[in-house]
Amino acid sequence: MTPIDWFALLHPVLAVLFVYPVVGATVRLGLLARERRLGLSRQPLTVPQEHADHGRWLAGGVVVAVLIALVYSFLSRWFDPGTPFVGGQGRLALLVLAALGSLLALLALWRVRRPALRASFALLTWAGLLGLGSQPEIWRVSDNPFSGAFWSSHYWSGALLTGLLLLAMASRPEIQRSPRMRRLHVSANMLAAVLLAVQAITGTRDLLEIPLSWQKPAIYACDFNARRCPQAQAQAPGAAAGAPGFDGRVRGRRAAAPVV
């Protein structure tokens, strides 16, 4: 594996080692905080604060994971000798600066206290992710919400999940004070739980479809509709395949790299 191939693993590794464990802890603490508020059980006074802190770490971890995936998609296209990078080095630098700006907006969201500032930095962070995700190097499956492919897109489910987490992070004081906001928070989190499951399924699917950098010329020469590769077609019947378990068919798509 080359350095860019190892970089491709950072996004799923961060999700497995950090994001999903924090999801479990956040949900558990949220249930305990609700039991304490309703008087169903005696819980420590620190439980609501711990739930909110875990929620902030969850939102931050998801944003960082998305930024890593986006930057990987740009760099993988930049280092691909067979596909010119539109806009050249100048555009790549602007995209990296935009990713850095989204990260800085997230850090500012952690520190500000005024409602207007919280809303502004949450929106700036999400807008930065959406702007980066709209680039042609990002695999989105479909941009049409009326098509079935749109709802199987790892990118779009991740974009919606990130927006919900940033909303919860920005409205934390209001959630603590207002029963109406708490009900909205619970409803949004139920949708977030579904999106997390979708992310796990579509992310695993997309990992199967990303070839290593040195494999791309051979993989992208295949006919994805017919699920056949030129070399496999040229082999004599019964000839050994190029790799263990390879039967001439590929599970893949067009040459754009996916984003988790």
C-alpha cells in the first residue's frame, strides 16, 4: 500500500475507533439523563453534563472524519497520473484551505456562547462541508432526491447526519432549558440513529469498491455494467485468475472515488 492508500483508511478507522463508541456512550448517557429528569431513577448530577460533552465530541469527530474523507478524494485525484486535476495546484490549495476553514469554524463553535455566534459557526461548518462535497471529485451516487440512488448515497446521508449533530451542538443551552427543544432534540436523534446505521452499511459497501492506487488502471478499464474486465475476457477457459477468488467480475462503479 502506498501513503495515499493508508490515508484512505483514516476515515473508516476514525469512525470505528472513535465515532461509534462515542455514539454508544452518548446514547446511554442521554437515557440516564432522561431518567434523572423524570425521576425514574437516581443518577449523579453530572450525567446531563457528561451527555452534552459526549455529544460535542461526537459532532466534532464526525466533522473531522468527513473532512479527512473529502481531502482524501481531492488528493487521490491529484496523485492519479491518468486523470488530470481540474484547476491544477491553485484549486487544490483552495480546497485544502476551505477544509481548514471548516475545521476552524468547528473549533470556534466549541468556544462561543452567544446564540447568534453558535448558529453562525454551526452553519459555516456545515456550509463548508457541503461546498467541498459539491466538487466533481466527490462521489455522491446521485444528486436527485427523487431517485433511489440518492438515498443509498454515503455522502448525502453523512451530510444530513453532520447537520443534525451540529444543530444539537449549537443549541445545547436551549435544549437544557426548553422542554420543546428537548422533544425536538430526541426526534432529531432518532433520525440520526437511523442515519448512523445507513452510514455503517453504505460505508462498508463503498470500501469494497475503492481499489488501491496501483490497481486503478486495471479496475477502471473494466465494464461495470457488464461486470467484466478485458484481461479476464482474454483468458482461456479454466485459466488461473489474476488474484485468489477473482472470477473476472468486479463490484465497482465509475472512476470517481467515494466519500464516507
